[in-house]
Amino acid sequence: MADLARLAESVIRGHIDANASYPPDMKGQPGVRELTQEALDAGLEPQTILYDGLVAGMTVVGKRFRDNEVFVPDVLVSAKAMKAGTEILKPHLAASGAKSLGTVVIGTVEGDMHDIGKNLVAMMLEGAGFKVIDMGVNVSIAKFKQALSENGDAVFALSALLTTTMVNMKTAIDALREARSDIKIIVGGAPVTDGFAREIGANGYAPDASRAVDVVKDLVGAA
Ligand code: B12
């Protein structure tokens, strides 16, 4: 019987699987790995497991982090647990050999190490049939420009999670536009809004990974 609340709790507590000794009071109990697999076996949609289980857990962690109830090491164990779950979901979100809809170059902008949301967006785009080139985190303008020179027709997807780094999106957009004026760029990340995206000259914005797919499809005329 799938239990998404329990899955979310395992993300919150950073409990990866039954063999994991962290947290000590959950040792021997099913963790993110088993609960994700159970939910799939029970026939739940991968996207439901992702959003109502894994992301729901990480949202609670985010609120507790903001309120100083948990700290960076706690967030890191939750992030690791979440990754264990997304790895199991990935093949189920992947496309079934459909024709490629195009290439997307994705990365978290310079100065920013957050990659959970960016990885989800990459995974969903792959699942929808795009070839995704993941540049990782802390991506410099030079690296983005290099990727553009190698993938002239790609849509660029920029992620930022910090108010101090979201401004680097504008610098990246300006540099990429200078190199190719008709490049299509979509931005996202927790502090980013539709208004901000427009202000910095992005072609699109989406608040989550599913809607990111719709916007990118729209940008390449595949909607
Ligand atoms: C996990 C986390 C970390 C982890 C990151 C681990 C990792 N591998 O990513 C660690 C512990 C390393 C970390 C470090 C820091 N963090 Co932090 N972190 C978070 C936390 C709790 C969750 C982020 C997350 O993964 N959410 C879950 C994912 C699924 O959501 P998401 O990222 O928003 O992505 C979704 C959408 O935004 C969208 N999306 C994302 N990217 C893109 C891209 C495109 C193109 C599109 C269309 C959509 C899109 O789709 C995603 C899926 O639906 C947030 C709190 C929060 N509420 O966001 C703080 C938070 C972002 N961190 C914060 C801070 C302050 C820091 C640190 C400075 C802390 C410190 N004192 O060192 C450092 C900065 C390090 C750096 N230079 O980047 C602040 C930022 C505050 C601000 N206003 O800027 C936050 C908001 C916490 C808080 N409330 O104070 N952090």
C-alpha cells in the first residue's frame, strides 16, 4: 500500500533506505528508496510520487530551514534522500524512444550550488522527449557561451535559488543574446517570478518542472 505521507517524512528525516543507519530511530524501517518503489508498484503515477511525496517533503524542509528549525547538514541529508527517490523515478519519467523534440542546455547560474529543482526540470524535459545537456551548478557565462557555440539551436534553461544569484541570470541572458540574438531562454527557481523573467528579457518562465516542459514545448513550437 503506497504511503506518500510516509515517503515525504522519510525525505524530511533524510532516511534513504532500510539499511541506512541515519536517523538512528528509523534504522531497519523502509526509507525513500523502498517507499518510492512501493508507490510505483502500487500503480501511482511517477509525477504524483514526485510532487506529493518527494517534493512535498522537501518543501517542509525548506520551511524549517527558513525558520531556523533545521540547518545545512539536515538539508543535505534530505537532499541526498530525495536524490535516491528521483533516481528510481527517472526511468519511469523518461520518454519511450519518442523522436527528439530538440535540445535543451540547462544549468544553475554562477555562484549558486542548488541543483535539486534544476535536476527535476532536466528529468521532466528528458521524459518529454528533449535531449538535455546538463551543465551542472555554478555555471559561468563562458561555459554557457561554449555550450551555445556547440548547440546553436538549443533552448537554454537557467536556474537560480538565491536572490543574490538570480541577478546573474540577466548577465547570462545578455551574454547569450549578444552571441545569438534569436536564442530562446527560459528561467526558473524559487525566487524567480514571471515579472522578473520578463524584466531580464527571458522568453519564458515556469514555477515548476511540469510547467517548464509546457513552456519549452511552446518555445520550440511542439506544444
Ligand atoms: C536544499 C537547499 C540547499 C542545499 C542544496 C542542495 C542541492 N544539491 O541542491 C544546500 C544545503 C547546499 C543549500 C545551501 C545554501 N542555501 Co539553500 N536551500 C535549500 C532549500 C531548503 C530547498 C531547495 C530545493 O531543493 N527545493 C526543492 C526543489 C524541487 O524546488 P526548487 O529548487 O524551487 O525547484 C522547482 C522550481 O523552482 C522550478 N525550477 C527550478 N529551477 C528551474 C529552472 C527552470 C529553467 C525552470 C523553468 C524552473 C525551475 O522547478 C523545480 C521543480 O518543481 C531552499 C528552501 C526553498 N524553499 O527553496 C533553501 C534556500 C534556497 N537556500 C538558501 C540559502 C540562504 C542557502 C545558503 C546561502 C545557506 C548558507 N548559509 O550557506 C547556501 C548557498 C549555497 C550556494 N552558494 O548556492 C535560502 C535562499 C534565500 C534567498 N533569499 O536567497 C533558501 C530559500 C532557504 C531560506 N528560506 O533561507 N541549500
